[in-house]
Amino acid sequence: MAVKKKSSGRRYSPKAGKAVEREMRAMKKGKLTSGRSKKKVTSRKQAIAIGLSEARKAGAKVPPKKKAAAKKKSAKKSTKRPPRKAA
């Protein structure tokens, strides 16, 4: 039987948590804006995403984006099969 290795330590660093907390407070005050459009952020999920992005840029321990992780998985599985012969 194969034993799955338990991951060590925290998934997100305390530094990342502080960045998310700072962005959440800014959102609640109505001061948080997104990207180039500079539109006001009202979504809790978007505020968290902005906080994690800032933490990533600052070098905090944060897992990679889900989109980036999915690309890595699909790149590994993309082995081409030979075309089927028509009967």
C-alpha cells in the first residue's frame, strides 16, 4: 500500500494573510480598486484574489494560481495518440 506524504507546514504564509487582511479592509472602506480599469471592488472573493496576488509579488509563500496549476497538469497529459484508422 502506498502511503501519501503529508505536506509540511502551512499552505499560506502569515505575510500572505496580512496582505489579504489589508485588502479586505480597503474593500470594506470602499477604497479598493481593481487593475487597469480602476473600478471599485465589491466582491469578497476578488478582494482575496488581489491580496494573494500582492503577496505573491512581495515573495510570500502562496500556492500558484489555479489557472497556472491547471496548465501544468494539462501540459503533462497532452501526449498525442496516433489517428484512428477508418473501417
